[in-house]
Amino acid sequence: MASFEILAAIDLRGGRVVRLREGDFERETVYGDDPGETARRLADGGADAFHVVDLDGARAGEVRQRAAIVSIFAAAGSVPVEVGGGIRDVPTASGMLRAGARRVVVGTAAIDDPAFARSLVATVGADSVAVAVDVREGRALGHAWRAGEPGRSLEAVLAQIAEAGVTTIEVTAIERDGSLDGPDLRLLGRVIRVSAAGVVACGGIRSVEDLEAVRDLGCRGAIVGRALYEGTIDLGAARARLG
């Protein structure tokens, strides 16, 4: 694993590669019809890892894009893949790891049910688990795609995650997700100050300078989506500059 990891985002909906704006399913941009080919292209371009999200699964509460995910495993070669979206129980998570995932990403289930997070870490190991923390207006959300979700205290959620033994958290500033408006450094700094877990930044990253900013802040890595598909970040150049 690189000391600072650039994870290329592949979001799946209806078998296609898409990006949502601020997690809104009504604000979707399609970037490809072949997830495997997208993975091959990004792997050749220099991605350190893939961050794959089954958006249909996230809404349904169960994995829906298995065929597309398996095609990404096959195409990724030696590039590790983490998978999230619809993983709500330990058997599903374990199955995804056996199928080829390096790590599973859980969000809503871990926030709603601390016992699930503890059980998952105990079963598959902390290195195989990341918890996604979606934040809007300073509040941590489960079911982040639902309008009007009230959210919970961010600090309380981070404490709950730490108690479960989770060592990697992926923090998304929802207002900036898919926006190319730059990362929320204030939010990321707030999380880093109170959490002992490694922090991966997500939301708004648009340039190599943004990657340098989140790295220098103390983040372990960054998830990059729209910037890759629209060409504002070149993975090879980014890796060469970041070292």
C-alpha cells in the first residue's frame, strides 16, 4: 500500500459507471457502460486502489451489482479493490472478501448498529473493514441519500466507530461530493483531531493540489471520482508528484 493512497471511485447503478452530485440519485452523470473496462483503464492509468460502490445496493439494503463488481475484480489485476453499498451483515461482507475485495466499506449498518461493526471487525479483521461517514452540515448521516435525514453528532459516531475497533474511516462531505469544489479541509481536520483511525478523504477533490492538501492535513488517502472522469486529475502525474 502506498503511504498516501489514491483510490479511484467506480460507482455502479444499473450496471453502468456513474457519479451522483451530493448523493442525489436524481443528479446522475453516466461515465461508462462497462465497469470492467473502466477499471482496466484506471488501473493502467496508475490508480493505487479502487473504491467501488453499489448504489442500487445502498438503497435496497442488499448487494445488487454483483456481476459488475466481479468484472472489476477480474479487470483490476494487482490493484486492490474495496467494495461498499448494501453490505449489511457479516456473511455478505465475508463473501465479498472471498470473491476478491481487499476491504469492505460499511456505512449505514455500522452507524445504526454498533454491534454489527464490532462483529464484523472481530470476524474479518480491522484491516479488511472501513466505515463510511457521510457528513452534511456537520452531522453524520446514515441513509445519506434520503432527504431530511437529521443525522447524529459526528463526534459521537466517531467514538462509536472507534469502540468497535475500526481503524479506517472514509469521510465524505456530502455538499461537495461530485462537485469539483475542493475538499472540506475544515471537516477533515475536525475528524483527524478526534479520531485515532486512519482517515480517507472524499468529496470535491479536483486537482493534485487538493490531494497534496488532504495528505498534508494528515489523511491516509483520498477517493477521487469525477476529477478522473473529466480529466482534471491525471493519476500518473498525481502519483509522480505525491511520491
